[in-house]
Amino acid sequence: MMRGNFQQPFKNLWLRFTDKIDVPLFALAFALLLLGIITLASAAHETPARVSGQAINILVALSVMWAVAQFQPQTLMRFALPAYALGLALLVAVALFGEVVNGARRWLNVGVTRIQPSEIMKIAMPLMLAWYFHKHEATLRLRDYLVASLLLAVPVMLIARQPDLGTALLVTAAGFYVIFLAGLSWRILLGLALAACASLPFLWSVMHDYQRRRILTLLDPTSDPLGAGYHIIQSVIAVGSGGLAGKGWLKGTQAHLEFIPERSTDFIFAVFSEEFGLIGNCLLLLLYLLLIGRGLTIAANAPTFFARLLAGAVTLTFFTYVFVNMGMVSGILPVVGVPLPLISFGGTAMVTLFLGIGILMSIHRHRKLVQT
């Protein structure tokens, strides 16, 4: 009897916890976080402070997820226009007054700290476009898709000028997914694809030298093995040397002999592949696929046009993170500086990703309330 009374408070706490979040989504994200901490402990073996720093990042990100999950989708919709306007204003401020770090003007000093406003657009962009299409749902015309494309193009151009090709790609993807899910015709998509192919010579002419080198290095990494091709060559060696079962945790030679650059951030997948092999990669891919599948299920069951567009875009943007990072580490895509979600070290990206997960939880949790 006393044992039952002792367990009741914990049971009530668990029920309140599970009532406020989506348990399957949280469980999948938590499993990925565990793999990330384990891999980071090996990748950053000489700088253990990074592991404790990542733990703090995770706590902050989980707090953000919890807070956002409590908002109703209607409340999130009211934040769309202010968030977009704030993000755009900050991007303009970066272009005018931003700090230059390693040749890129991406940061804005706000006194107590520095912020990277482009990160805001990863969430503000799908919020804004989902709100716009929801507002015009009954009378969607080609003009609305053109306006949405303009709303997307302006911040993307500002981010690309910093230059920050990775973030520009992710913001473009987030906006495109909303436009596509809103019902953009396949004929228009085909026309856009042809126009993009036709514009490649112009895009090549306006690229920075380092961006051109990345593309040329992708085609032939051995052309500059000690320069632009070094990242790709070493990461591909690490991925391949893992074999079926990997070399074992803390036993990756490429990582521990410091051949892999940026091994705790953009190239942490190479460390994971070397130490856990094909079996570990299959487990990692399975967790990602289940998380993406859960997000798409939430999007499919969302009660409003706004919620469906937002949930779908957030989920597919998560897929873009995974695809681009694994692609560049494996040598099939250019190096663009995109982290492996929930695995790579970094506070800003972690908070942004969990903010997206919190939005998915908000849409799932309040779906019945909206329907009634």
C-alpha cells in the first residue's frame, strides 16, 4: 500500500509530461541525442568541455521545445509576420553592421552576445509562407505563388551574400517545401527546373572562388588533396574504413589521429561511420526515417491548412539537413557547412531543430482542440 502511494506522484508526473508532448517524437529525438553525445565524446576527446557544452545546449533546446509545444497553432500563426519582419531586419543589419569572422559577415553583436540572424529564418520562413497561403487558401492563384517566391528570395539573397551557402540552402528548402505543399503545379516545377539549369552559367559567374573550388573538388577531390579536396578525401576514407561493424567506440584512427577536419561539427558523421560501421549507420538512418515519418504523419493529420503546411515544411527541412550532411561527408555533394541534426556539436542549430520539433508537438497536441 505504501509502495503504491510512493509511486503515485511519479506516475502523475509522467502522465502530465506525456500529455504535453508527443512521446514517439520525443523518444526518437532523445535516442538521436544519446548517439550524438556518445559520438561527440569520441570526436572531441581532447576537448571534453565540448561534451559538457553540448549538454547545456541540449537542456536549452529541450526547454525551447517544451515551451513551443504548449502554444496552440493559432498562436504560432500570429508570430509568423513579426518573426519574418524581425529576421529580415536583422539580416539587413548584418549586411550593414555585421562582424566579419573568417571572411564571412554572418554575426551581429547585440552587446551581451553575438547572434546569427540567418538561423531565425529557418523557422520564420516556413511560418510566414504557411500563414500567407492559409490567408489566401480559398483563392489561391499563380500570383500568390509569385508573391511567396519573392518573400523567399529576399532573405535567401541576403544570406547568400554573407556568404553562408549552407544556411541559404536550408532556408530555400524550408520555403520551397511550403510552396510545393500548397499545391504548386508540376508543370511550373518543371519550368523552374529548366530555368535553373539555364541559369547555371550565370550562377557560376557570381559564385565566390571558394564555392567554385568546392564544386570542382567534388568532381575530382584528388586535384587538390592537401587543399580543397582534403575534407572530402579524409571523410570518405573514414566512412569506408568503418566496414560492417566499425572499429569500435574511441578507436577511430582517422578521428583520433586528427585527419578528419571539423570532426565534432559538420563532419561528425565520418567519426560515427568509422567507429560504428554500416550497422551503426543503418541504425542512425532508421532513427532519422522514423522521426521524419512521425513528422509527416503529424502533418497529414493536422486540422488546418496552416498547420499542414508548417508541419510538412519543418519535417522535410529536417530531411534536408540529414541528406545534405551525409551527402557531403560521403563525397556525393559539395561541402556547404550543414550540421548532422541532433548529432553535431552546436547550440544555435540544436535550438532551431528542437524549436521545429516543438512546433510539430504543438500541432499534434492541439489537433482535437482545433477541430472542435
